[in-house]
Amino acid sequence: MDFFQDLDPMLKTLWFVALPATLIFLIQTIMTFAGAETHDGLSADFNSDLDGGDAPFQLFTFRNMINFLLGFGWTGISFYYIIESRIVLIAISLAVGAAFVVFFFIVIRQVERLAEDNTFKISHTLDKTASVYLPIPGWKKGSGKIQVSVKGSLHELDAITEDEKIETSTLVRIVKIEGNSLVVVKRI
């Protein structure tokens, strides 16, 4: 501990900012990769959004504060003996701390873009081309089956037609949705 006692008060303060921020950052990172960021009460973020809105990025969170302090503290320590003016050192440290928050924001935005909703909704089949899988009897004589690709996934649906019988392997267009798994098709 003699190392800390002999330091200049400003450098000592920078160390007391950087070390706890680093420790908390490491704990947050481990918790994130361990899956503790889910809604099980272990979330480490304080949300300052008091109006109840659901914005994708909150500026004043505990995680952003730690990111800021991490950049601020380690920049101050790294450049303490290089930059003689303490005001310039603090200004650069503040800028790097803010850059850490912006960098985290950009990373989170990129990760959010990777999320994709692949939930099948029958409404996405409207006006799509499909292939008849089981023959579709004529009007009011029953249903057959079609296969349609939606968002890269092949789905099998019951199908009826308002025309004459449609044979297997015929291409059809979905013109109307009748229920959760029933569509009306027309021969192409």
C-alpha cells in the first residue's frame, strides 16, 4: 500500500476511480455471458427513464456510468506523466469516458440489429407463390395442402380454391386467408 500513499492526490483519485470501475465492469461482463442479464432480478442497470417509455438505449444507466468511469480512470492514469496540464488531462479523460459510452451504444445497436423475429404469421403468406403438396379439390369439395416459403422457412398449410381441382406440384398464389392455417389459392 506504500505505492498509493506516495502518489499525487489526483493520480491516487484516478486509481480509486479506475480499479473499482474495472472490477464492476468485469463482474458485469461475466454476468452478461453467464446469462444473468435476463429479467430475473439480477439486472445491474438503473433506468432513469421515469415516464415508463420503452426506449432501446438509456443514457443514464449504471452500466454506462461504469463504462464512462472505466475510460476516464484508465485514460487519466495512462497519460498522467505524459500530459503535464491537469486541465487538458481531465478534458481528454472526460472525452475518452464519453467515447466509451458512445462505443457501447454502437455495439448494442449492432447486436440489436442481429435480432430477428422469425415468428410465423399466416398474414405473411398473402400474395406468396406456393406449391400444391396434396391435390386441392374444386370449390366447396374440401381442402388440400400447399407448401409455402416464408422468411426462409417452409410451411405446410391447408388450402382451398374457388376454381376447379388443382393437382400436386402445381404453382399457386395465395389470394386470401381464411383462418389460422387455411388459405385460398389460385392457379398461376
